[in-house]
Amino acid sequence: MAWVYIKTQSHSETGGRLTGESIQSYIKTNFNVNYHRNAIYKLLKSIGFSWITSRSRHPQKSDEVQETF
């Protein structure tokens, strides 16, 4: 299921962002279905995802510095 991939990637601790293009590529590779990028955003909305998300944890994040701040 694509939503499992989306949820897993959005909580990744390695940093980076999940893009419409990466979701489009994942669906094409794993399900052999070719969505237009605009349709990806509509698909996300239909399954309850909001495209406005926070960035996943930055790979150089320091918990100690964060606590001090």
C-alpha cells in the first residue's frame, strides 16, 4: 500500500523531504500505475494526507543542543 510508504518516509529520521515525484515513482515501480503528478496530490488528499508537512528530523540534529535551547 502506498500510504504505508508515505507514512514511513514522512517519519524518517534520516532527513529529507517526501516529494510528489518520489511518491509518483514509488507507485509506478511497485504497482505499475502511472499517475500524473497533479493526481498524486489528489490521491494524497483522498486518503487523508495533507501535503503541508513538517520536515523530517534533520540528520545533523543534536538533542543536547535542542534541550539547551
